[in-house]
Amino acid sequence: MISARSLLNAGLALLCLSFFGCSDEPTAGGDAGVAIDAARFDGEVRDGDVLVDLGPPTVPTVMANAPTTGALDVPVNAFVSATFSEPMNRDTLDELSFTVTGGDPVMTVEGTVIYSRSVAVFWPAARLAINTDFTATITTSATSERGVPLAENHVWGFRTGETVAPGLPVNLGTAGDFVVLSKSGISSDPASTITGNIGVSPAAGTAITGFSLMRDATGTFATSTQVTGQVFAANYTAPTPDRMTAAIGDMELAFTDAAGRAPDYTELGSGHIGGMTLAAGVYKWGTAVLIETDMHLSGSATDVWIFQIAQDRTMSSDVEVFLDGGALPENVFWQVSGLVEVGTTAHLEGIVVSQTSITFRTGASLRGRILAQTAVVLQANTLTQPAN
């Protein structure tokens, strides 16, 4: 089976940039160079003032699918995916154009479709039935970026067994290039210590406050004495705007991916999970989650934890999340639809992916990443990205 990491990985390579100091706070500055205009024409794309001929449009095809056609003993927690011959229109790949059916009588499997970099992934909302035949279908409603549909429906079948495969990590794509990523702003007061890149988009560099930023001579990034890494914003010189747009898109895809996984446990402790030792798995709550006392995640270096939280996630002061048995922070995902707050001097492990804001109170620390669809508020915190 294709791994989740390889399915959606292909992101932009990290920029290799020289360090020459500039003493200004980040502004739009500098020549943006040749930027690709989003305006498309019949077989052409505008590159600055030049129209580039893309040639005649081609008919997209499905080059590979997983599980493979006719596969047997497929794990009941498997995903279903298709790899296309060219970039597709993401808006045309959804739960209507990409379906999975099975059972007796035949019923449609509920699930979530995620598309990135020519790969569409269907995550079933619950484990598939054991020893059952399933049919996956991608219809001609799916079109390429240039509006050309598949020539015919792509249909394949597979049969489940009774096994459960090890959990797969949530793929962060290029959002994984950042230890802190936000759509609306990052503030630090007083100073924090951060290891890894930070960035904002579509917000401008002025939305990053409390870091005394120094703009690099290239205009593509900034530096700060608080950040062992680089600082990026949507209004910096090209290619940074495109890089940041891609990272934000990947962050949103990661949120959808984590939210779409079939849960192994639901409403554990009615949302009060302090004091617990949790094995690997997918945990889901329709409520808020509160960690009032120390908790442990116990497993190996390949085990994965995904916490799906429909409301807020709050961690009390002086509380710590411990990883036992070789568990790694890059395999722990806190997917939160509400607010995230980590209390004073608390310590958290894992990747926090929030639909709203993330706040770390004075002296709190993290080994992982903070990915917020609104603001990130820091108060004298120590943030360290995972080793990988």
C-alpha cells in the first residue's frame, strides 16, 4: 500500500538563500522578478507580459490506484486513492465524483476526498466492513486544470480482509517546512525562542510582531534573533508569495485529512483526558477537550496518534504531555476546530492544526508544530520543530 507521506509529498524545495543583513522591518520591497499571472487563456498562460503556449489540452487519465485493482485482504482502515497523469481541478474531485460502494445490499461509503499534487485520496469515515467487496469510481465529472474531463469513468474493485493496518501520519506537505504557520498573524510578547521557520499568509510581514525582524537583501525572507530559521510572509519578494500560498493550502488539506480519519475511540473521558496513558489510534470528540493533569502517549516510533476535537482544546498550567516507548512528536496530531490554549509553563508534544487561533501562555513549550488558520499568540515560549 502506498504510504500517506508519499501520496501527498512533492512540495516546493526549501530556498537556498544567502544571509546579508538589512535593518528594515519587512515590507513588500524589492523586484518581484517574473511572476506567473493566474489568468489563463485557451492553451496559453500569461508569464508577466508574455503569453506562453501550453499546447493542445490533453485528456487526463488515472495512472495508478490504491488499493490495486482486484486486491484482496485489504486492511479495514485503508484509504482509497488515484494518481492522475496531470494536475486536476481540485473543485471537481469530491464525494460526488469520487465514490466507494460495497456491501450487501450495496451502499455508498461515507468519506472525505482530499486532492493534492495530482493525487486524490478518499478517507472512509468509518472502518470498512470485513471480508467485503468494494468498488471505487471516479467519474467524468473530474476534470483537469484546463477543464478536460476523464475520457470515461475509472472503476476498480478490491476486497477487505479482517486486519487493521498501522496508522498513517497526516501529511503536512509544505506546511511541514514551518514550526509556526498562520493565516492572520504571529505575535510574541515577551520574547520567545523558536527553532524552525515561521510564516504568515495571506497576511503581510507587519502581522508578525515582537520579533525585531531583519529583512534579507534578497527580500524573500527575514531573520530574527529569536528564530533559528527564517521568517516568511505573503508580501515578500517572489517566489515567497507562491511558497506561502502553497504552505497555507497544505495546512488546510492537513486539517481536512486529520478530521476525515475513521475514529478508533469516541468521546473518551467525556473530553477530560488528563492522567490517562493512551495507545496509538484516532480519538474523536464532539466536545471540548481539557488536559488538567499530566498525560502519556505510549507507543513506538512508527505509531500514530490523531486527536479530532470539535470544540476547544485547553491544557492547564504546569501540565505536561509525555511520549513513552519511543513515540515521536511528528506522529502526534491535534486537529482542533475551536480555540487552542496551552497554559503557563505547560509542555505539549505534537503537531497542532487548528481551524482558529492558538495561544501559548507564559513559559509554555512545544516540541512539534503550530499551524493555525487564524492567529498565533506566544508569550515567552520555547518551540522546537521535530527532528525530521
